Amino acid sequence: MDSASMLFEELCLLCERLEGTSGKNAMVALVSDFIRRLDSDELEPAVRFIIGEVLPPWSGRELGVGHKTVYRVVSDLVGASGDEWLRLFNACGDFGTTVQALFERRRKAQRLVTRRLTIREVYERLLRVCNASGEGSRRRKERLVASLFSDASPLEAKYLAKVILGERRHGFGEALMEEAIAKAFGVPLRLVHRVSMLTSDIGLTARIARMGRRALEEQGIVLFHPVKPMLAERASSLREAMREVGEAIIDWKLDGARVQVHKRGRMVRVFSRRLSDVTRSLPEVVEAVLGGLSAEEAVVEGEVVAVGGDGRPMPFQYLMRRFRRVHGVRESREDVPLKLYLFDALYLDGELLIDRPLEERRELLASRADEELIVESIRTSDLREAEGFFKRAIEEGHEGVVVKDPRAPYTPGVRGRKWLKVKAAPRTLDLVIVAAEYGHGYRYKYLSDYHLAAYDPETDRFLVVGKCFTGLTDDELVMMTRRLKELAVRQVGRVVYVVPRVVVEVGFAEIQESPHYPSGFALRFPRILRIREDKSPQDADTIETVRRLFEEQRARQRISSGGGH
């Protein structure tokens, strides 16, 4: 081992300290001191490891190793039975801690060599797991993972499991990592955040920050690294949105999936809202951009919609089938054809556009893209004209409209009031499943009662706002049960607690105050409308949105009951 190389054990000890630290400032100080000591080639992987990543999600490279593989590898190494696993797991509710306990109990799992793992070596060996492909790749991956665990101490095994499975329990996410990077290298946090949003790569951001303030200031978009999308807030009515924005650019809100398209010459890559590379699944988008966007280099955003033979949008579920397909795409595009609608330009031929106002970005987009590629929109300050446009959007089969401030820059990764979405049926929320219960009757073997949570960006936690057991088809119940079991972290009785990964759109009658949930709110008569494969947990509606909808609802009830203003 190179004497200058940082041991993986030191990173594990840092994560242990983070688990025992509650204050954000103290956590940031611990991580900033640690990453400041790293060599250049250790910095990127270490930063990602701490937040539970090996590679950025958009890279198209995955470990392809799940809980079952780790369970099998560790069981073989330590000779653990399924009963022992379950007993230890139920005691702590954490997969990595269970692995550590098993390694400590069985001395034969201890390392058999004197060589110690470094951060660099762990990263390189995990890359080999990523690179294993083709026939027999699953067995090769399993052997590589087994080899890595066999060289690990109990503490290292705990965090190897966490890194491989993308889990973390210390609460130190990307936002706090940005603060740690700024503190470590003495650069402004706003610049670190901007570069992180532009590159969607916290490891690369750390490397750039290490080079100093000027490097951050000069950093622009990196083609084929997706930019984190600017997000819209909800408005309860078109009147409210127009009153808030004033003169607005109003787009149809399509019942589709948001995409970001990167182009250089004839090379085109398409990224989902979750920053996953979905190029292979959406050849129509590639063809539309190559045929209808006259720019050598571009980053543009839009919406993909499934369209029927009559040209009207098909239900969202049909679109999601296309997003998940990597095989049989030719056949599926005949059954579910797609259409691309563009609504923004972030970069064109060497020029970064995000700091320009929307009205300029739209003019540039219109000058480069064919008219049929651009979403239907109007610019107006007249509520009556806006209402007519909204009505036409609904009649054409779309969800509603998005009211946008023409003067607003593009703010990557930010959910703000510069874009306001207004839907025909506003009583819906995008929520995250954090637990599920086995049902009754014929549902007894399915996880069919779901605990639904809103996101709290202040604490990076998910707060439950209700339970729901209606809305999914029998086929979806089977799929959801399988998926949630793969995400399980512990089970108490018939309740299975899961990693918060699955986002669902939920309709409801109203929001009530509730002493039963830490959020303080509960949905009345919730029903799952659809599974939002296109959204990450952090894209779910926030607890602040729930609180605002509750206050608006209460204000309307006061007025309707004669309570005045």
C-alpha cells in the first residue's frame, strides 16, 4: 500500500462519527476536515462514498448488485443462517449494521491478509464490478464482491454494504456535502451549489472546488452530464398563479415525462427527470432532435408524451412502459408512439443560457427548433385569456398549464415560485412510500397498505401524511410487493419499513390536522393514481406544500361558511 493513500477504514470511522453526531455544523466540520486531507484521485470516490454513491446516477454504469447478492455473499463468508440474519436485522433495522455484527461473530470472516484496503482500491474494485458484463456477468460480479468483502474488517464490511446498496443512516446528504466542500477548500457555498447543480456530480464538484474559486466561477455545463432540473411549485388556481406572476408565459402542462436532451453533432443522449440515461428507450426523441434542432451543441428540456392514433395523449402508464424498456423497443414504439415537446434551452453552441431570462431562452429555442417541437404556449397578463388557454389544454387531454415568469433565470435543482403548475384536479400530491403492511383477505400475501410521506428538505427526512390501500391493479400489487421487499430495511409484525425510493401520485378528498403523525397532517380518503417512475424521492411534494395546501383549504372553508376574509 502507498503510504500516502487514505485507508478505507478511516472513511468508515468518519461515517461512524457522523452516525453519532446530531448537529449539522458539527457534521460538516467532520467531513470538511476529512476531505481536505485527501489526494486528488481519492477525493471524488470518497465524497461519493460518504453520501452512498459509487458513480453518478446518470453515468449509465451500475454495480448491478442488490440486497440478495450481498446477503448471499456475506452468508457464504460467515456461515450465517437465514434465522440469524433475521434476528440481527430486526434488532437493528439496518442492513450494514447486520453485516458488521455477523462479521464480528464469525472470526473466519476476518481478513486473512495483512494488506489493508484503501479508498482508491475499493473504488477500483467496485468499478470492476460495474464493468462486468455479458454472459456470466452475474457470477463474475458476485465473485468480485465476495473477494472485496473477504478483505474487509467488520466495520469496513458494514460500509461496503452501505456503499454497494446506496444506503446511508448518518443523514449526511448532498446538500451538507456541498457545505463541507465549501468549508474544506475555502470557497463560496453558492458557487459549489451552482457547479453541483450544473454537473450533477458531487465528486467532480469537489475536484473543481479544490482548484479554487475561479475554477468554480468558470465552470459551465458539461455536455452529457445532466443539469438538475428547475422545478415548479403548485398553485391552487389559475387566478392565484396569475396574481403572483403577473404577465406570464403559460405552457400546456402535458401528461408526460420530463426529459433533458444533450446534443453534440450526431451524438444525442436523453436523460429522465431522475437523471437516468434513457436514450435507448426513446429513439423517437433522438430522431426528433437530430431532425428538428439546428445546433451543433445543445442542452434542451422538454416533455415526452405517449400519443394515440388520434393524436391525443395516452395515459401516463403507457409512457412509463416505454421508459423502462431497453429490449423490444422497435415493437413497443409501434404500440406506444412518443412525441417530444420542448420548452426550454439551457445551452446552445458554447453559450450557457441559464442566467438569461426565460423570454430570451424561449426566443433562442424558437430560432433553432422546428415549430412542431415546441410546446403550445401563450404570453399574457389577461386572466380571461389564460382561462381560455387552460380550458383548451384540458380539452386536448392535457393536465393543465404551467405559469412561468418571463424574467426568471433557470435555477437548477431549485423548486420555486417562478414556475407555477395549475392542474384541472389540484387535489393530488406526489408522495413517497416509506413502509407497507400486508393486506387482508386475498391481499394477505401482498404489501398493499402503504405509508405515504412528504419530503422535508430541511432535515432530508420523509414525514408520513397518511396510509392508502386503494388505487393499484392486481398486477401492480404484485410488482409493488416485489419491489418493496427488495427495499426492505426492517419488519415489525406485518409492517415492512423500506428505503424511501418509490414515488406515487395520490389523489385525496382533503387534508386534516392529525396528532397521530409527526407531520401533523393526514390525507382524507387517499387513493394512488399512478406510480411516478420518472420522479426521485427528493422530487416528491414537500411538507411545506402540504402545509400550504392545508392553509388554503382552511381559508376556502372559512369563506364558504361565512367566516369572511
